[in-house]
Amino acid sequence: MEKRLKRIGIIKTPYHTLSECPNNIAEDGPMCEIVLDKKYAKGLLGLTDAHSIMLLYWLGSADKAVKMQVHSHMDKKSLRGIFSLRTPKRPNPIGVALVKNIKIEGNSIFVKGLDCLDGTFLIDIKPAIKQEIFEITH
């Protein structure tokens, strides 16, 4: 089964190379801008600065050679399955981030601490439900 994803915008971050990019999201990280294509801007109606959101993005710079088990950057000695890690080296290199909106201006959402390269394709935005937020914070 092959389907096509639609890019709905881009993500602007200060990271231009993989070596600059952090391995995880950091709540106190740098400000990042989510820029929706103008045709999708109306989809932001009802989303407020107080919402936490899930961003889904395409990790297009990921290595195409996928291994099902790799060494974590935190533990170089033991193997871990890719589905237990945030590695971009996966069959579908989709990144996900749970972040709090800082502000919304026009077709842009400002958040902090994303872990992707500048120009990364945004593929979806979803409001985070309370259970997801509770599990992340507790």
C-alpha cells in the first residue's frame, strides 16, 4: 500500500546540519516557527496559544538504510529496536513532537525546542489530548 503525504507547511529552526540538531525536544530550547502554507491557515481556527499540539513532520534528511535494531546515542553498548527510539532511521521517517504553543500569528505557530532541521516539511498538526499531556508531564 502506497499513499502520498501532503506537505502543509515548513518548520523553521536554527539547525542547518544533522550535527547541529539535538536528539530530542527541549522545552527550554530555541524558538521555532511552524509556517503553514496559506491554503491551510484557516485550519488554525479554534487553536489558541494555550493549546498543546502534536506536530508531525517528515525527516527527509534521514539515512535511507533502515536497520531494525541500532545503538542508542545514550547507550552505545546495547541494541534497541527502532520503535523504542526517536531515531529518524525508520521505514517512514516521520517525526512527532508534543509542544506548547507560544503564540499564533497569521499562518505561523511559534513553539520552543524542536529537534528537526530548518526547512523540514510539516505534514500535520493535532491538538494534544489531556491523557497525552498527563503522561508526558508525570
